[in-house]
Amino acid sequence: MPIRVLIAKPGLDGHDRGAKVIARALRDAGMEVIYTGLRQTPEMIAEAALQEDVDIVGLSILSGAHLALVPKIRQTMDKSGLNDIPILVGGIIPDSDRPTLEAAGVTAIFGPGTSTEEIVAHIHKILTPKDTQ
Amino acid sequence: MNDLVEQLLNGNRRALARLLTAVENEAANRGEVLAALFPHTGRAWVIGVTGAPGTGKSTLVTALTKAYRAQGKTVAVLAVDPTSPFSGGAILGDRIRMRELSGDTGVFIRSMATRGSLGGLSRATRSAIRVMDAAGFDIILVETVGAGQSEVDIALAAKTTLVVDAPGLGDDVQAIKAGILEIADVLVVNKADRPGAKNTVRSLKTMLELGHPGSRSQVVAHHGQLLRVESNGVGNKDEVEAMWLPPIVETVASEGKGIGELIEAIDRHRHYLANDAALINLERQQIEIELYDRLREALMTRLLQKIPGNVFADVIGRIQAREIDPESAVMAVLAKVPDVS
């Protein structure tokens, strides 16, 4: 069954070219990508992840607000019972901020210049095929 | 899994999401789930929204959802987008236009990929609608992929079908072609503030005057097969008068214009179906066609299990070498299967 991925852009920056490139690459890797568009609040992201029953959430953040946004998104998702859904972050993240994000439950961080193959491989690695019960 | 069914019936949204995945992935126990949910279905009003790409279906669905929410009705949205035939992946982008619906617990939106199905819906759409119906939503809006002229499957799943058109998409010959326009219960001309809207309305009117099936509970072309369902004598005291003529409603969905009129038209269609007992006919017909579909699928699966894999490769090679024509090849394949030939 195709892997379902939510690609979301939290916060206020208006550039979603990176998010679209990733969405396209994941589609070409056979995944179903739910793209939510710009300026998503943590609540919107958690709700979309729940309704779409995705396997993984990818956040694209270029604004520098990742330290404020990412832990909030993780908490909001956990509150909705989505603690089993991993979060990936892509964008401009200073190395010094990585430990904080990882401590907040982010499984991987992809900076500029990451190849899309690397991201696809990472998703395949961390996701065991969704159990259909 | 039974837990999930119970949770869904108690209004748990995660259970609803998980069960939608189970039917979509055709999980082994989906039969059990659907059987348990089936007695709770049949209550929602299912509205299909179809039309060419770019006519504004997602925006219209958003506007309709807001209007129904204002009436206090709960709404589930099922938005279908195409799967790439090359990678099997899909980009499901309908939520982009639906962002203002976020945060409302009376709304549930689910995106679905077609996963290779061609009729404008996915194979699991009918089952997904039932799961949402059992969850107790008053209205279920099903948005098809951007459809052209032959994606008419939605009419087999919806109680009211909206066909959305917009100015500038083609001349009036497009409007008289068979197919998608004929399944409309309500025709919507969206983006009605754009130049050419009057022309679009006029072509649709002309099409309707030239003759329209009016009541699709008579004949439906399905997967190349014409199916006739007897109208079992209900409601034909005066066929002509009883016939439903699709109204044409002009909207500007992005500004909420015309949405009130559209909801009135949908309500009128709903009352027409209910008063005329046509609803019973429509449902009978939909069930009959669904049974044919499911039977065909089940037989096909069984049949394929009985045909050794190499027979296909062999036959394909012979057809390509022009040694045998496709129709004779089918007969030759069937001859190798006991109980069928």
C-alpha cells in the first residue's frame, strides 16, 4: 500500500517551492502526498494528519521559527493521540538547533542541498509497512 | 478492529480515519468492518461534485460545507485526486482550498487517490462513503477527480450529482456531447462573474432543451454496458410531469455567491426524490450496479487464480505476432479453465 505523507508549511513564510519539490519527489517515489498549503497552525497540521491517517508528517520551515513551531506541533499531535506518527523537518535549520529539535521528537532534519533520494530512503527506512490489522 | 467500529459509532475521529484506511487499502478484514457498519448507513445525503479540472470544485465544496455548517449540519468531505500511472504516487491537494474548514469538529475531510481506477473515483470510494455515513454525518460531499466526458461513476454513488462548469472551457458542441452532463441533477456554472458566463449558461440551457434523460433512474451506461432498471410502477402516474429537469445555478464559489440558491436546488432535488419514491428506485439501481461490479471483480479474481501465469505471456506473444486475434485469444485462455468454457 502506498505510504501516505502529509507535507505542511507551518508559520508565516510564503515560500513553498521547496515543499512542492519534495511533494513531487515523494509522489514519484510512489507515495501519496497530502499537501496542505501555506501558513498552517499546529492545530491544522495535527487535524489534517489525523483525518488523513498519514504515516509520516514532513514540515518545511524557512522562517527561523522552527524552535517555536516544531515542539508545539509535536505536542498538539501527541494530544490527539498521534504520538506514533514521526515528524521530519526540512528547511534552514542551524546545526546548533538540531539537538533541541531532536529532543522534541523530530526523527530527521534535512537542510538545503539534501537530495530527494536521501529523503525517500530515510522514509522507507523508518516506516515499517503500515499494519492493516 | 471491532473496537474501532465501536469507537467510530461513538464519534471517534481517529477510528473513522483508521477505518477509512482499512477499506482503502482493502485490508483483509474490511468485509467484516463494512458488514458491521452497513446497518448504520443510508442516513447521510450524499452529494457528488464533478466537472472539468479548474472549474472550482474544491472551492465550491468548501463554500457548500460552510453553508451546511451554518445550518447546523455535520459534513464529511471525500476528495479524490488522480494517482500517477507511472509511479503509483499522488499529490492530494484539495485541502489547500479547504483551509477555512479547519478547526471545526463538525467537518471531516479525507483525500483519496484513484489508485488506478478510471471512472473519476477510486475503487474504495463507495465503501469509504459508507464508513462516513455510519459515522453519522448529515451531508457527505464527494469531489471527483477533474473529470471530462466519461467519468460518470459518481452518479452511482451519490443521491444528488452536481456537474460544475465554468466559462471558457469549450464551445456549445461540448455541451451536447453525451456523458458527464447527462448525469447532472443540478448544473452549476461557477466563476459566473467571468466573461462568457452567459454563453456557458445558454449552451447548457440549449442542451437541456434538446432533450435530457431527466431521470437517470431509467438507463445508465456503465463500463460500456447499458443497464436498464425497471421502474417498478412507483411514481409514474404522470411520467412527464414527474420528470426532474436539472436547474442551472450560477455561482462565484470563492465569494460565496449563489451558494444559497445552490443549496435550495439540492434541497428541491432531495424532496423530488423523496416525494416521488424515485429515491427507492435510484437506490435499487445503484445497489444492482454495485452488485454487478463486485461480482465481476470477485469472478475475475477467482478466474485469474485458475489461469497459469505463463498462459498470458504465451497468448500476448501470439497476439503480437498476429497469429491470433485478441478475441480468439480470450476464448483460447478460457478453454484452459475448467468450469468456464
